[in-house]
Amino acid sequence: MGKKTVPFVIIIILIGGVLGSAFSLYLSGLFPEGQVKKFFFEAIKFGIPNFTLNLGFLELTFGFSLAITAFTALFIIFLTYLILKL
């Protein structure tokens, strides 16, 4: 494959995040409760809380949130490595 562009790498990272999250949600139902399940399948959530700016004639709402599990991070790293090495 040719030269990897920044938008291409960003798309790969997003695809890795979606696949990792889907895989994590699917597998979380198969594991019994315990520390292993908590480590691999409990999401770490962070972001900017929602806030609203009301200007009278215009109301804007802003916010941003991410929830990342261990499988999400692993899929992002794996796909990025795989794509950049091929």
C-alpha cells in the first residue's frame, strides 16, 4: 500500500475504537463477575460535561465524552500497528 495519510490513520483509529467497543460489549456478557471482568470490560469515562449557552434567540449545547475499555485500547493499537506496517 502507498503512503499513509493523517486522515487515513484517524479513520483507522476510529474503526479500531468502534470494533473494540463492540467486541468488549459482546464478550462482557460471557465472563463471570470478578476482577478480570472489571479490568477488561469496565469503561473509563472522561470528557467535557454538557453545558448550554442561551443567547435568547439561539441556544447552543456543547459537550464531549469518551468511554474506553481495555479491549477498545487494544483494538486501536492493534489496527494502527497492522495498518502502518502493511
